[in-house]
Amino acid sequence: MFATMRTAYTVQRGLDGGLNSRDLLEFGTVDGARACGLAARTGSITPGKDGDLILLRADDLTVFPANNPAGTIVTAGHPGLVDMVLVAGRVVKRDGRLVGVDLPTLQTRLVESRDRIAAAAGVALDGTWHPR
């Protein structure tokens, strides 16, 4: 979503500049939840909603000092800033690392899956494959 918001912001600036960074941040949160039919559960910090939150680091040199939080997120936000993620109030990422996930096992499974799919499709993974 960071790159999508940034692209939309850049395109809008080239058109008429009618949208600001706060509008785009709202598109990615409140309006995104509404578009997915989830506005009653998520998309805003509201009592009774699921408690889905993404906390970003504001001390990273790529965004410091963050004088305009919405502007900083839209124009300079990136996945490396994600410090903590809560889904339905449960921490699933803390200090930039997934919580409760055996990452080495997951990585092994992903590589095995990639290799199986590539072999079935006849796709070489050594960089020599080219689409026809």
C-alpha cells in the first residue's frame, strides 16, 4: 500500500493536485475497508472494531523528523518502517519481526513450493527462462 499511495499521490500532483496525503491515507484505510465490505470491523480506530493496527517507526532516518505524519507515510513510507502489527488486537509482528511464526520452516516450505510449481510449468530457475 505504501507504493500504491505514493504512486497515486504523484499522479494526482501531476494532474491537478486536488488530493492531499491525508486523502490518500484515508483511501488506504477507511475507504479500503469499506470497499472490501469490512468497514464495520476495521479501517479505523474505533471502539468495538477488531483492533487491526500497523505501527510505524518514526525514528528511521528515511522519515525523521516526521513533521507531517500523513504526508510522511504517503510520500516516504515503506515496509521496513513497520514495527508492530496487531490483527484483531493480537500482536502478529513486534520489533519488525513476525511473532509466533517458525520463519525457517516457512521459508523452506515456500522454496519447495516454488520449485515444485516451476518444475511443473517447465520454468528454469537459473535465469535462463524467458516467456514465449
